[in-house]
Amino acid sequence: MTIPATAPSAATAARRAASHAAFARARRLIPGGVNSPARAFGGVGGEPIFFKSALGQWLTDIDGNAYLDYIGSWGPMILGHRHPRVVAAIERALAAGTSYGAPTEAESRLAELIIAAVPSIEKVRLVSSGTEAAMTAVRLARGFTGRDKIVKFAGNYHGHADSLLVAAGSSAATLGAPDSPGVTAGTARDTIVLEYNDVAGLEAAFAAAGGDIAAVLMEPVVGNMGLVVPTQEFLGAARDLCTRHGGLLVCDEVMTGFRLALGGAQQRLTIAPDLTTLGKIVGGGLPLAAYGGRADVMDHMLPAGKVFQAGTLSGNPLAVAAGTATLEELREHPPYEHLERLGSRLESGFRAAAAAAGVTAWTARVGSMMTTFFQRGATAIPVTGWKTASQSDTARYAAFFWGMIDRGVYLPCSQYEALFISAAHTEADIDATVAAACETLATL
């Protein structure tokens, strides 16, 4: 994949002098100047923007520029930034202590909320990151089944555990090859990479190795190659094949959990996984994640069972307080109808803007998650998996991104990331965003 060499406009660069200086300093101290590659602007060119504050649906950078935020810290800020209930909960927890390394009743309260919300979860354990949750779910699936192989799908991201950083092969069930220096071939050998939404490929993989497959690990709605919607046939096949062959279905709901519905994508799409990984919203914007599922499977974790996982800061009281306040707010004042209306309005607006400008694009949305894929041909092609997503016109997306930055709208800094709408956004915000898109697209 070629990264576009697009740069921001001169006017934008002039308004970001402080960010430029901050990035120069960061590059001297931090590899690449960022603490996560998702922040590096590698997919759009130019330099990342440094921020100093956020409130509701707005971000403010260190130069004083304000932006309508459609990233929301990559998903967790479903209520908007600095929601009063969440801030108050963190303040109360902070007044009592920041970390105990011992059990608290607050952990059980959050566990109760998760179990009540997510249909398939009977027991849950708190961890500190989505990577940790996915890594442990895979280990648990292997420990429970006594099998080694894992099926994942090209374009689905499950954190940076070695066995999951693999690229797709050329055939439907090719064994994965390492996708990062430092990941050994041996680590990746038991990971089978398939094309998302490819029922025939999934059936072939189980026909060839069903007795060796411990789990199918999937995003039930993909957000990590842009927003890709599953077919019901694909979801049904994944559930049925795991059941028939004795493997576990693991749904990665780090992005979709509590966002697409209180019970996540699995509630919205009526799918029943054996294990679920959660992150982002479950911590209310602080570092916290979880994995959970069937009680008989979860009871294989140490100390109830023999599968090992531990974490000194798991269930950190500040993160638990933020997560609990967020889930309570979502349960007591559900924003999902509001988010659906805003999502539909934004989707329609982007589609109309692209058509009016003669720009070929495919817009995909589920609830408050959405991606517009820019394409090169005359006719938009549905994006159903990595094969179609990877054909996107990334240079045109980069130009669109910087045009929206010029107009005060902060979108994902990569074609292959989904945007997120928060409950703090208004119809006026959506209309302003669509107007900015119309202006930007007319210049492409």
C-alpha cells in the first residue's frame, strides 16, 4: 500500500505553528514522535495535530483552533468529552486513591453492568487494553479446546499480540505470514487468515482443519479497515461452523461494544459468541478493557482454572469509575435513537455531496460508525472485505481529510479507520459537517 504524500494547505500549516514545534520536539524523544502509529498521520501526509483540551463534541489544539470531533479518542467518547457524570465519578474515585492492587467492590459493580448489558457474557474479567483482552481470549480459547489454530480475517485488527499481526495470503485459507518485524514465523504459523464476508472460504478452512481450530476471532462489524458491514449469512456461518466443529466464536467488540447498541453489535445483529472482548467505551475514556463469555469457558482462567492471565493495574479504580458512570448513563439515558438519526443524516449528506461533486465513493455505516471509501472507477463498488477496501483511493481521501481540517472538522487520519459520532453532536453539527464536505469535495 502506497502512503500518499499529501500535505496540508499553506493556510492550515500557518495556523498550526505550535503543533509543528511540538511534533519536532516529540520526534527527538519518542519513536516517530507519537505513542501510537494511529496518531502519526502516515495515511494522509503532513504532521499530526497536538491537542490541549476537549469538551462535548469539540477538540481544541495547542494553537487554539477548534474542530468538530468525529474520532472521540477512537471510539470511547460516546457521551462526548468531559461528560459531567463521568468527570464527577473520576473525581470521587481520585479522592479515595488511585490504585490498590487489591479487589474493590467497584469492580463487581462494573462487572454486573457488563453482564446485564451484553447478552452472551455470563462472567467477565477486567484488563487494561484491547490488545490484552484479545490476546487473553485467544489463549483461553486454546486452553479450553486443547487446540492450536485460530481463524482471523484480513483487515480485522485485534491488537498487537504477535499471533494476530499477520497478513492475508493469496488463497482463502493460507497460513498467515508475519506482518511486522519481530513477529516470528512460528508465532504466526497457527493463525489462518481469511477474507471477511467470504462464507465459502470459511467453510473450506473448517473442512480442511476444523478439528484443529480453537476459535474464530472476528469483528462483528469491522472498524479497522474502515467500516465494513457483515452479511447475516457470514455471521451465521461463523456461529454454525464453530458449534459443529467444537471451536469457539470470539467477537471483538472493542470498537462496537456499547456503541452500536447497549449490548453491542451482537445484540444489534443477533449473534451469540462464546467469548467477547470489550474496550474503549467500557473504560469511559480511561485505559480499561475486558473479556467475558460463557461461564464454563471463563472458569478455565486462573485461579478458577489453569489458563494464566494477570495484570497489576487491572480494574484500576479511576478507570472503573469512568466506565461505570458511562455504562450507567447509557443504560438510564440511551442515546442510540439520537445517534442513529445523526448517523443517517451524515451518511445521506456525504453520499449526496460525493454525487454532486462527481466523486466516486462508497459510504458504509452502522449506527454511529461510518466510513466513506474513495474509489478510482466511475461506479462505486461495495466494500465487503479487505480485497475491496484496499483498492481505495487513499490520495483522494488524504486531500479530503486536509480540506475538512481547513474547515474545522476532525476526521480519521486514515482511509482505513471509521469515524464515530457522539451523543453530544447535534443536527446543526452534522449539517455543518456536510456543508464542509460539499465545499471540500468540489475542490477534488
